[in-house]
Amino acid sequence: AWKLQQENRVLEIVDEELEEYPEAEVLRFIKVALFCTQATASNRPSMTQVVEMLSKRKHLNEDLLTEPGILRKPDHLFGAKGGSSLSTLVSQDNASMQMGSAISMSQLYPR
């Protein structure tokens, strides 16, 4: 999907058996899926944000997409100071939706 996105051929993903479909809607779904496969967890939208991205007409900032499976340092995306939220993934009428993910770790110990 990523390679097809880069080559502007992403609609080739759609099943050939599907004769008619709303092209703009399918493109949106694929782009949201690409946001969900970002290598860095903090760059992925929450499920609430995914629902909002799929159900509302909001601009998806495709410039923030990175190739799935490729990890980049947080300062590449957040500036030299780093950060824990990404604020320009989705915007509507110049209003930005804040995005962030909490990271937790669990250690398991045998009984």
C-alpha cells in the first residue's frame, strides 16, 4: 500500500470485483489505514481519532506519513525539544486536532 501511495496508484488496492465505489471515500480510508501503520506508536492516531477521521470531512495531513516499519527519532517530527503530541495530523478550517499517545510498559514475572 505504501509503495502504491508513493507512486499515486493507491486505488490499485481496490478489489477488481468491486465495480462501483466512491473513489474519494476509498482514498480516505486507505490514507487513514496508512496513518494507523506508522512505525512509531506516538505517530499513530487513537481509535477515537480514527473514527473521527473516517466519519468527518477533515483534511488529512499526508506530509506526516512515514513509511511503515521505518522508525524515526521523535525530534525529526517534533523539533529539537521533542514532545509527546502531534498537532497537525488532521485539521479543519485552520483548527488543529491534538494527537498524542501514552506509552506504558509492563514487566511479567514468573510465579
